[in-house]
Amino acid sequence: GEINWDCPCLGGMAHGPCGPEFREAFSCFVFSEDEPKGINCVEKFKHMQDCFRAHPEVYADEIMNDDDDEGEEALPVTETAGLSSTPEGTAVGEADPAGIPAPEKPRRTKLDKPSTTTSS
């Protein structure tokens, strides 16, 4: 139920000059119940990214990844979040606004047909 801010999987992002901004944005995303997940957290992630830009000596890698997304601010939120539609009309996310990968779409498997046997 709680986020372990010392988890190595967070890469130390929860600490440092932008730690508070990261923790606020990440917590918002983790506990978000809005659809698409985290849509209510976009402003918090923008604030976090602004902090990253203010500290390039610490967050150079994050800034470089963020620069790839420049110019997308004028796009609708679904495209900014890296969403695309499948033929079924379901949104499949590649990444949320913070660059954290969204869960992959469940893969469908072909169901085995029941075998038909005849009695002798």
C-alpha cells in the first residue's frame, strides 16, 4: 500500500533537488483512478520536468529524453501521453506523461478447440 522511495527501481529519482516533485507526481500516478491512468497528474509531471530542466547537472539523462517529446504540447492529451487506438477501439499506452511505461496490452492467445472424439 505504500511506495518504497528507496527502491533501486526508482533510480534515486525520489531523492535529490527534484525529489519532492518526483514523489508528488509519481504518487499521483500510482494512486490515480482516472482514465486514462494518471491523466489528473499531468500538471505535477510538468512541474517535475521544469525542476529537471532547472538542474541539468543532476538530471541530464531525463532532460535529453524529455527533449525528444518537445513540440507535442499542442497535441491532444491522448497523443501527448503516447496513446494509440487498437482496432477494438481500446487505448494502448506506450508511456504516461512522465515517461514511465504504461502496462502492456494483454496478449490474446488462440484458444484450443475441444477435441472431438468418436466412440466405437
